[in-house]
Amino acid sequence: MILLPPAPHLCQECAVDHKPDEPHNAQSLYYQTKFRMEHGREATWSDALAHCNEMVRRHWLAELRKFGIPERLLGDAAPANYATAVTTAPSRKDGAR
Ligand SMILES: [Zn+2]
């Protein structure tokens, strides 16, 4: 399967117009398709938030819960194991994502 890249002005991960430090759109068909091709599983909001700072991640997960998004779609960066995910995440200071 070949996935054509998004237009140059869009995020190359989710094909949505957002700033580099903002979350990818986990509901984007492009993001879900690309993620599944690369990782062999469905992307979660935790995946879409992985490149964001801790404050942004916590805020987004809390707001998504308020909207009743199921835990399976939020992923494994829930507060209980959040510290581990933060300390083991690779540095993204190069702005690659
Ligand atoms: Zn994106």
C-alpha cells in the first residue's frame, strides 16, 4: 500500500494544519492509516500526544475524558503510568515531528 504525502503546508504525520508542538489529530484518516502501516496497530490519543510537553498531554487527556472518549482510544499514557512514559520518551527537541 502506498500513502501519498499530505500537502507541504500540512503536518506530515496527520495531514492537518496545526503547529508542531500541538497534538496530531488522532481521528485523522491519514494519521490512522500511516500509524497502522508503521506500527501495526490503531493509533491512540497518547500516540498523537507523544511529542507534546507534559502539560499539554495532561490537559488533552483530561479534556478527552470529559468528552467520554473511551480509555482504549486514549492509550497507555494515563496518569498511573504517565511518569514512566515521560521519562523514557526520546527527545524531540529537534522538531522532527
Ligand atoms: Zn499532526
